[in-house]
Amino acid sequence: MARKKIREYDSKRLLKEHFKRLSGSELEIKSAQVTESTDFKELVDREPWLSSTKLVVKPDMLFGKRGKSGLVALNLDLAGVAAFVKERLGKEVEMGGCKGPITTFIVEPFVPHNEEFYLNIVSERLGCSISFSECGGIEIEENWDKVKTIFVPTGVAFTSELCAPLVATLPLEIKGVIEEFIKVIYDLFLDLDFTFLEMNPFTLVNGRPYPLDMRGELDDTAAFKNFKKWGNIEFPMPFGRVMSPTESFIHGLDEKTSASLKFTVLNPKGRIWTMVAGGGASVIYADTVGDLGYASELGNYAEYSGAPNEEEVLQYARVVIDCATAEPDGRKRALVIGGGIANFTDVAATFSGIIRALKEKEAKLKAARMHLYGRRGGPNYQKGLARMRSLAEEIGIPIEVYGPEATMTGICKQAIECISAAA
């Protein structure tokens, strides 16, 4: 499971589109998305309600506490919304220690209300936890003792009996409506492969539930079976995170293959770089470098897995090497080509792609005084390591390679000793 956050606009779009299918009744949700490319005239043509009702506008950027940060405007007309957006679009803000520009807004009808409820569903290993409170809103954290939580095991029907503790203290005139709402939302949560869904708050409008603020996360590994239900879904980067051109290139490769190709630049001037096979192994290598006191020298986080073919590995390795060898300064650098012990990935085949890239980048590697350290096990690993040893003699670059007899942490230590040694 890979939990990926989605924008509030998409959360509410999915809720509106599928609530009626699952319950037979419709939620009167209206929302519009505004970005730099939005033409307000065209937007009003698509969403006529924008010109005939009072509105709410707020950033839709995967961060919370927008109201407390003064980033929510209420009871505006369309001209007021346009002015609010114009003043803030592209402006950098700091939220939760992260800085970034505001690029996307959500606009909705302004809904006066007296009641605010809280609903949260989270997917866990053995089922789902469901939390509810009749004291929702921006002060939910101060009223956390009033939140009631139940657990629904996987495969167990969410009945009225299970839901009863959540709604036990509600007035009778709204108890049935909210219970039914929670049950439908739970069905929708499972049907669309949400991993997290939060409404804080939702209210009642003419006796019907209406979500005012909503957050959602989807299991993106379920995209293959949900592409029609999800529609044109976007998985934005976390707030404050902007992909570099090289990261965008790898991201594009990753989207086109059944394998996994991940690459994040941490420090462009770092002197320890990694090209690691396996998600678990990649974390061990990065953590070890940090644990040994050299986190500031770690240039990247990288991971390839899922048996990528030789051409995919070649393109991937080119990018990693280009970043690792950029702007040589005369000091030694190290590239760790590591991994655990593969179950089904042909080590020799993936190493063929890496070897081709190393040959192509020979001049850059020498200019950057790059030392290579390899550690790998799995199918055909002896053949792959032998080719790497031959490459060292062929292109005259220091390459040390080991099989599973060496430890992953030991390879990291060798790389650190290399860059720490006197020139």
C-alpha cells in the first residue's frame, strides 16, 4: 500500500460522484479549482453557481490549519475571490516548517452553520479505525477527549451495532441521519481504496450532511482497478517540495514501467551518492550514512526495484551519475551501487545497464574523482560482480565490489572513509 495525498477538490469530487451510486441519494457539494491558468469567465460558464452565491476560497495545497493561518476567506462574491487569489497566487508561505508557493485554490459556496462534526477513517493493518465527534472544527485538537473511536476489522460488516458507540450521545432527531452518513462514507472509503479520509468539519444543511473541510489519501497501487472511478486524479508533491528536472525525468520513467524507479536529490554538492536496489535496502544505506555522521554529505536518495529491464536501468543510471559528478571540486566522491539479496531480479541484467552508463560517463567520473562501491546478492550476482570488476580495469576507475559476504553498513563505512581520506 502506498498512501498518497490528494487535493481537497479531488476528495470532494470523488465523494460527490460516488455517494449517490452507493447510497441512492445525492450530496449537494459544489466546488471549483483555481490555478494560475484559470480563466474566471470560462470557470463561471462551467460552474454558474459561482456568480450567484457567496463563496469561500482557500489554498488547496496539502497543508492544514489554513483557517488559523489566515488563509481562508469567507462570504465573498466572485470578484472578491478573484482578488484574494490574485494577491496570494505564487506567493511563498511557510507552513509546518516548509516553505513553498501557493499554486492551487478551492472555491466553494459559503455555508452558514451552527453545528460542526468531525469524522475520520484510517486504514490500518487489520482493518479500519473510525473516529467521530460532535465537537468538530478548528478547535478539534483542544477537544480530543470528546472524540470517540471504534475499530472495524477487515471483512466485518459495518453494522448499526458497531456504529452505535460513535453516535450514542447525538440528539434523536439527527442520530439516524449521521449514522447512515458515516456508514455510506465507510463504504465509499473501501470502494475507492482510500487509506485516510477526514472531514473536519462537516455540518448539516437542511437536515443533510455537508462536508465543509476534507482531506483524503488514496492507495495509489490500486490505480489499475480504479482508473475509471478516480477519473483524472492528481497526486501532488508534498507542500514545499518541487521536483528538479532530473527528478521529473526519473518520475516519468517510473510511471511508464512496472518496476519502481525513485530518485530524490538531497544535497547537490554532496560527496556520497547512492544507486541502491530495493526499497528496504535504500533506506538502510541512507540511514547508515546519516548514523555515521555524514548526512550532510549524502547527495541523494535512490531506489530501483521490481526487476527493471536493462534499458530502464541505463536511463536511470545516467541521471544518477550526472548528478553525482556535477561541478567537480577536486575532492574525492563515492557512489554506492548497493542492494540486499534479490529474490527474482537478475543482478547481471541490471548491472549491464549500470555498466553501460558508467562507460558512457567515464570522463565525468574521472573528473569528479569518483570511487565506486558495490554490494549485491541474488540471481546471477557473481556474473554481475565479475563484469563490474572487469570494468574497473577497462576504464581505470576505482571500483570495489562484494557479494552477500559483505554487509550493507560496511560498504557505507568504506565510502565515508574514502571521501574522508587525504587527497
